[in-house]
Amino acid sequence: MSSDFDPRIREFDLEKNELRYYWVFVRHPKWRASELPWQQWTLVCEVAVEAGKGERLDKWSLMGRFGNKTRALITQCAAWQRPDIIYVKKPVYQCRFEPQDSFFGTMVPLIDPATENDFLCELTLEDGRVEACTYFGGLCKIVKVNPKAYVDDVVKGYERLSDEGKERCLEFLLRNHPTELLHPYMKEWKAKLEELELGCDAPDGSDEDDLEEDEEEDDSEDDVDDVGEEEEEEEVEDEEVDDKGSRMDPEETPEYWNEQWKKAMRSSGEMEKLVTKTMEVSDKYHEQQMMEEKEMEEKEMEERDREGSGRVVDKNREERQEAWESRGYKGPRQRLRKSRIPPELFLRAAVRPFTYRNLVKEIVLMRHAIVDGDIKRG
């Protein structure tokens, strides 16, 4: 996938358009409000989007602007980093796009040796003491390397850290950065983003306090599942309920899949069996869903025929209906099939894996570029 990234970008028409780079974060739909942003969200990939010069892109609905191939690549990256939310009976996750330009643009003064002392940060040491340090100096102290060390030495130092150490490193980098990368989507942030003309088309909250809005921010995220069915999130929440009161299949209980997952973690053979089984169960489930949807559509069509047999339809309504049918839409309850959506509505994009380790590497590379004079200061 990484090897296809640059050739894909060369296919874009960059004379008329421009590239917008985004990071893609994913999380489980049933996230905990007590978790910190970098604990909730996992950085899984980088997306380069071809957009018109000056065109405004809404980051909150960006997933819906991509075609099947791009969505599949993002899901594949999510599966590598978060197998616990993909390799399940009903895979579903929430994704979030964050632009890179604002993050790197405001970081230059923090890592420029000429100005970094003007932006001191507080670093909490392992023994609990707090000391003032520069942004890049604090990173080097956490990963225990010399500030003049090579890029690979800093990255290896980050990889040697424990899970707690990595979380501490991310907390320092994200909290002391002027651009809050994974901020909660609340009313004051919506007003700020509207001012900057960034993505701000998520729905407004009511008059609840900020805490309640923070807990409901997932409404503005893109919910994506492995086959593109957005309605499955509601089904995941009710998957343990049997409306008829009958005995449930053991494979429908989360306890069964948790036990299978524990077994699969012990050997690669069990993991391969689990992946095969989950795909079979998922295919069977979606076939059943398609059959039910087809039956419902047939019933609705019969009801419409009976109701509209003696009804006179005006000319404007007929024209609207013809316009919709030309796009593959036949009724208010029928979803627009992806294969029939006009391709010009999609954005072209290139995808490659990207993790928090790569983010640390990018920060160090940017520091070296400033020192070498490759990036102009000020």
C-alpha cells in the first residue's frame, strides 16, 4: 500500500487541483468518556486528497466523499492497528480526519532552535516532579536520547517505551501543541472552525452543558463498517437482545467471541481460523440482511401500486421522479446504491499506513530540516 502511494498521487491533475493531507483516526463506537483523546483514537493512516484550489472540504463528512476502494484501504489500515474492532462478527468503527497543514504550520516556532526557548512546556517526570523544557527537548527526555541524535535513534527510543511511556509521550506532544489535534467537538469549537472556514458541518447541540456535548460528539464522526453499511451501529448495540425471547445462538453472544479472541492470541493458526470464521459469519449475516431488505422493498412497491392506482400525479412530480430514477433512487426508504452514484461526486485520494510512531518521526525530521535550512524560519 505504501509503494502505491506516490504513483497514485502522480495520477492526480495537480495543475488544476491541489493536495490536502489528512490523518485518519479510528475508535470503537462504544468509547469511554473517561479516556483521554489519544487513548480513544488510534492513528491508522494518512490520506492525500485531490481537491480544487480553494475548495472547502468538511472533515466531519469526508469519508462519504470517497469511493469504495479508498474506504476499503482505510478499513484495511484500521484492521492492522485495531483488530479488536474489525475482526468481529459485526465490524463497525468511527473515523475522524484531521488536517496536517495547521498542525505542522504552528509547530515550527516550537522546534526551531532560534525560538524554542520562547515556548517552554511543563514536563512531568517519572518521579512526579515537574520541570520546564522546550517542546523538542521534552520529547528527547521522554524517549531518553540526545537532542542531537539521528532521527532513527529517536524513533527507536520511542518504540522501546512501554505502553504507559508512549501515552505519556503523546500526552506531552499533543497537550503542548498550539493546535489541539483531537479536541472534543463542542459549540465553541464549531464557532471557531466556522471562523477559520474549516470543517464545521456537524449538527449543532442543544443547550446542554459542555460535558454532555463531549459525550455526544460521536454523532459528528463518520461511522464506517467493513461493508459500508452505516446503520449497523444501532444493531451492534442491540445484538444481545432477542425480540422473540428465544434462545440465542452461542455465536451471537459477545462472550463467545471474546473467548475465541483469547484463544487466537495464543497462536497464529488460531488467529487465521478466527479471521476465516468471522468473515464467513459476516457474509452470512449480510446475505440475510439483503434478503430482508429485498422483501421489504417488494412489499412497499406493492403498497404504492395499490395506493397510487386511482391517484393523479402532477407533471412536476413525474419529472422529479424521473430525475431520481436516473440516479438509481426509487423510493424514500431505499438507500442509493454505491455503484450508481455519479463518479464525479467522489474525491480521488491516496492512502498509506501511518501511526503515532510515524508522527514522532515527522516531528524529528521537521526539526532537522529547520536546522539544515531546508525549511525557512519565520
